[in-house]
Amino acid sequence: MPENFYPHLFLVPFFTLPLNKKQLIFKGMTDEQTAVKATYFSIIGNTSLAIIKWLAGFFGNSHALIADAIESTSDIFASMLILFGIKFSHKPADNKHPYGHGRIEPLITFLVVGFLISSSVIIAYQSIINIQTPHELPEAWTLIVLAGIIIWKEISYQIVIKKSKQVNSSSLKADAWHHRSDAITSVAAFTGISTALLLGKGYEAADDWAALFAALFILYNSYLIFRPALGEIMDEQSYDDLIIQIREEALKVPGILSTEKCYVRKAGMQYHVDLHAVIDGNISVKEGHAISHLLKDTLKEALPQLGNILIHIEPAE
């Protein structure tokens, strides 16, 4: 457990949390510290809930809750992977990695998606077996357990997804969706158990059908998490809003007449930029060099999420 970790701070109502980095709950925290604390929060929460679900599923005779417990157990290992990825991605640049180690993030996201897919396959397989196997009705008290789990997992999703947006982390976003998928499987289990209890004998498999539906939904969400991470690895140009900001800030620099090409690629929690800036073609190379450095410093200050910035100077026609 890291120092100065205060779990109770995460209980601040999530709908009041601003996205602006200057107003983070943890004042003065770096992006890495924010992401690491959010990941520890996930690990602790998933471990606690997995234990609760296993016990409630076993003693409450609910296959849907046991399926839910399987998903939460995989979440623990996925969060540990994310923790490793976040820490590794913040290693400083070196001779072999001049752009840093941020690309480990989407790779970790791929592994997390693998955990999600594995969980959904296991849940689906077990649900099909349980549907074909006669068993007793689940206990009514398991609904109380599930209600608490659903509320907590949705709150956890809201907390972690906001953190992922604050620090631009694809792997943290995947971790957030683990919480959401967990909430979905719990909703499915709640629906299935309620149906089984209301309709009685002959509908014992209702919670198994619910677990099967949840598995398919998790599989669909796996694709939604995988696709942006793949785009990050492939350097897709999908940062139009950021490019507009870069161009606007560039024009505030004395000597910059306009901008031409602007390419952005994401690596970890940072965005690397290649920008072509137009200046007066009659000034000296030394003056153009000074303007280039001023432009780079200005962009760094205005947009702290930017990493390496390469400025190419173009003479005005």
C-alpha cells in the first residue's frame, strides 16, 4: 500500500468531481500518482467484492453470483497488470526509448481485454452447463448483497473513468470498464434471481440465463475498449480537438504567422506533436530558432499533457 493513501477520499460524491487537473481531489498529485491511487482503489475493491460474491454465491445457491465472482477475481489480476503498466510507462526516456515508455499502456490494455474475454467465455460456458443441470432456487437474501454490489461498482466506475480522463490513460479506462462490466453482471444476476424467486419452481435457471446475457455484454464491451487502444498503437489521427487547441496557442506566440501540418500521436498519458509553423522568411536563422523554442515552451505551458514537441519552421510566401 502506498503512503498517504486515503480510501475515504474516494467516497466524495463522484458527480461533483471536476475534470480540470487543477482541481483534483488529491491536490498537487502527478498524473502517475493519480492513476496509481485509482488502481489501488480498484484492487482493494475487487478483492473485497470477489470474496463477498464467492461466499454469497456458494451459500446462497446462486450460479449467477458465482459467475460474477469469477469476473471480479479476473479483475484483481487485470488491475495489477494496469498498476505495472502505469508505473512502467512513467520511466524516464533513455537512449533506446527517446519518446519514453508510454506505449506499454495500450499493450497492457490488450492484456486487460484478454482478461475480460476470458471471463466472459468462462461465465458463458458455466451458464450453459448450469442451464442444463437441475438445481435449487437461489436464496432471497442474495438480492440484498447484489444491490449493494451494483451501487458500489457503479460508483467505482464513475470514479475511475474520471481519473482516466484526467490523466489520459487508456489502461485506466479499461480498468474503469471492468467496474462497469462487473455492475452489469450483477444487474443481470439480480434480474435472474428475482425472476427465479418470483416465478418459483421450474425457473431455477433464470439466473443462469442472466449470467449468459451478461457474458455476451462483457464481450461487446471488450471490443469497445480494444478499439481505441489499437488506434493508439497504430498512431491514428483522432485528436482533432487537441490539434485545434495547439493551433490556437501557436498563433499567440509573437512571430508565428500561421500553422500548417500538425500531427499528434498518443503514448501512455502524453501526446507527442509534430507541428509546422510559418514565420517571416526574411528574418535570420537565429531569430527563427528563438521563435521555435518560444513556441515549444508556450505549448508545453498551455497544454501540459503534451510530451515531445517537434517544431518545423516554414518561411512565409
